[in-house]
Amino acid sequence: MNKTYTTISGDMWDKIAYQQMGSVLYTDKLIRANVEYASLFMLPAGVVLTIPAVEDRPGMELPPWKRGILI
């Protein structure tokens, strides 16, 4: 089940992915789940984001752009 997160001023995608999903390597998945905000680098306060469920994926040591995954 997906959960939500309400941003605070200055939040960035990688910080949210790390805090809410456990790794910055989930940043791409977080952005895809909230595509309407994808053009923002720094998010304003009060944006309610969907935090997608993550499965355990051992070996996620490379970021998506180095694994050949396109967003």
C-alpha cells in the first residue's frame, strides 16, 4: 500500500526517497509516482506526495542512470 508524505519547504527528491523509502536509489521511483511535480528540483511546503511501496532489492548499489534504466 502506498503512503503519503507532505513536504516541508526545501525538501528535495533524494532526501525524501532516503527518509521515506530507505535509499536515494529509489528517487526515480518516487518521481515517477509523482510525475506532476517532476519538473521541480526543490519542492515547496505543503505538497502531498505519494510514497510508493518498495520491495527489497539487494545489489542496488548503482543509481538508475548507471544501471541503464530510463525514467
